[in-house]
Amino acid sequence: MIGMGFKDEALIRSYLYFVAFNRNYHDSPEIQNMLKAGDNPEQQYRDYLRIVDNLMKRKN
């Protein structure tokens, strides 16, 4: 994460939590493509979390 330019500690922690609960999370093609797309993987991940949060709120 730090090697990809992540500086926000909360984002790094959330990523590590996902990996801790799902060992395949980091290796999934969707996550790898998201982190490699664009010039700012940290912003890509922040956007991903926002989308997931919005989807979860819609279901409830």
C-alpha cells in the first residue's frame, strides 16, 4: 500500500482489515485492476469504499 503511494492511515487500515478477513482480497482481479488503473490508486480505493458504502446503505 505504501509502495503504491498510500498516505492516508485510515485507508491503509481498511485495506488491511479486508485482507485479514478475506485472504484472496488482494489477489482478486477486480481489486488489482482498480489499484492499477489511473494515476492515483489511493483515490481509486477511496472511491471504491464510497461506492460500497452507498450500496450497503441502499440495501438497508
